[in-house]
Amino acid sequence: MEQTTPSSVETPPAPPSGVSSGTTAPPPAGSRAERELLIRKALKKVYDPEIPMNIVDLGLIYGMDWKDDEHVTVRMTMTAPGCPVAGILAEEVKTAAESVPGVKEAVVDVVWDPPWSPDRMSDFAKRQFGYL
């Protein structure tokens, strides 16, 4: 019996132009959408010091509003209105957002409506804390 070993892994051909391959193309380089993805990536490095999870997966980031291409307001909340680390987290969010190329200034707007609940967490965070 003859044994064959593949010499290389074959890559499936690319779909024809205009046909989706099932993956989402990254946003154009330098676009607001790309900067938002990069900001979210930077914010995943910011952890609530009282909860061992990053603030994105906790669901504390509600969104971003752009004044222009270089100035962003990050809307976020805290897990509770009396959060003792609110000022520290807001400063870390500002620093993380401003670390993204193309972002000249970030403002953090701490909002309370809608109130945070565990439902806002990512599936990853829910699994970590036993909600799924």
C-alpha cells in the first residue's frame, strides 16, 4: 500500500469578486471604523481593578461619538453608581483611546442610562462568571 504525505497545506481559492467568503473585511486603513476597532482593542487592556475582566467584555463601553476624524468621545458606564475607581478607569480609557494612531483627543463621558447589568457582558465574560 502506497503512503502519501502532503507536501503543503492547500489554501482554498478566493471567492469570485463580489462574492462573500463568509468573513468580514477589515475597515479601510485610517477610517473611523478602523480607529474604533483599534480603540476597542486598546480598551481590552483596561481592567476593572475590582473585577478580573476587561471593560469591553464587561460591557462598560457603550459607544463612541466622533467630533471629527481626530476627536472621539467614548461613552462608558460603571458597574455601580458609587464605583470607587470611576475616575481611575475614565483616565485609563482616555489614555488607551489616545494611544491609537490618528486619535488626537479622547473625552470620556460616564453615563448611567441605560444602567449596567450582567446582560451587557460579552459571552466570553458571561462564561467566565458562570452566566452561560
